[in-house]
Amino acid sequence: MPDTIVDIRGLRKRFGDNEVLKGIDLGVTRGEVIAIIGKSGSGKSTLLRCINGLETFQDGALTVDGEALKHHDAKAMRALRQHVGMIFQSFNLFPHLTVGRNVMLAPALVKQRAAKDGEAQARKLLERVGLAEKFNAMPDQLSGGQQQRVAIARALAMEPAVLLCDEITSALGRRRHDLADGHARDGLRTQGQRPRGLHACRAHP
Ligand SMILES: Nc1ncnc2c1ncn2[C@@H]1O[C@H](COP(=O)(O)OP(=O)(O)OP(=O)(O)O)[C@@H](O)[C@H]1O
Ligand SMILES: [Mg+2]
């Protein structure tokens, strides 16, 4: 098992004439927590999207857990996303599903987790982010910060080896900010068999 879980060398990404990533080098070891700070539009989300294969790039090399990204291989990309979790800047909760079902969906579909186990795990994770009583609520009945906390629980439910967090605390208050940091670190350490890498991205702490 390689000690470097994310390895990026000379990464270049442009949208048309706009070169956003200009030769990024970054190594993340297992269990390491990294924050990327930069002004709006500097390319933080784009970098995270490259790491989980949502964006292609023009030049450079990027490996996750020793594997190069194979953008043209749908099966390989699905496998990658099973161990690279992402919490999006805009939360992206499924609006037609309750909070509990949002957390339970991916483990049930992708990991074939039994409904009873999935529900127990979802309730535990929601309790940890302070939302135990919202299990049956719909996303549009939640505040922005609460939606963001559901998104954290949902990502942790997949027990990812790498967790990409795109300004996950932007809608949270200062106290919750520290709490979320703790939950994420703790969740990554205790949920699986091995230490996990958390890759955090926060422009406006
Ligand atoms: N799909 C796209 N097509 C064209 N340009 C894009 C696209 N996505 C991002 N960009 C451009 O790439 C640059 C970096 O955007 P990105 O979203 O990565 O910034 P960011 O650092 O995450 O900003 P913020 O702090 O506001 O979230 C911006 O100039 C943006 O306009
Ligand atoms: Mg962004």
C-alpha cells in the first residue's frame, strides 16, 4: 500500500484560453489533512474535481492510491469514486430524498449495504453532525449549514480513503466549523481499517 495516497505532478488545466492550474505539484500521504487556501476563482474546486476525475486535464500526472486516472475507462472511474469521496461546495443533496435516505443511498447502491445496517450507520453519522432529529426531514426544510452537515455525513458513509472537501464549512458558524473539522478527522480515522487522507479546501475560513 503506497504511503502517498494522492500524487500530483506538473498538473495543468485550462478552460479555453484560461489556464487555471499552472503546473501543480502536490503529494498527500495517508491520514494527512491538507487545506488549500486561495482567492475566489483561483482554481481550488477545479483541482479537487481533477482528483476525483470529474475534470480532465491537459498536462501532468495524477495518481490516487498509486493508480493513474483513466478517464476513458468508466469502470476504473467508478472504482476511483468509491474510495474518493467529495463534499461539494453547493452540497448537492438529492432534493427528493429525506436526509436519512441521502446518507443511506450510496452505501446501499454501491456497497450493497443492508437497509438495517445502512440506517443504523446513517443515524449514527447524523447524530455526530448534530442532526439526529432530522433523519426524516427533506433537504429544503434545512438551513444551509444543516444541509452542509448532511453532505458531510453522506460522504463519510462511504468510508472513503480520500475525502475532498470543497469549502465544507462555508455555511457553518465558527463553533460548527471547529466541530466539522473534528468530525471529519475523527471519522476518517475511526471508520475504516486504515488511516485515511483528508484533502480539505477552504478559501474563506
Ligand atoms: N466548467 C468551466 N468552464 C469554464 N471555466 C471554468 C469552469 N469551471 C471553472 N472555470 C473557471 O476556472 C477558474 C477557477 O474556478 P474554480 O471554481 O476552480 O475556483 P475556486 O478557487 O474554487 O473559486 P471559489 O473560491 O469562488 O469557489 C475560474 O476562473 C472559473 O471561471
Ligand atoms: Mg470553489
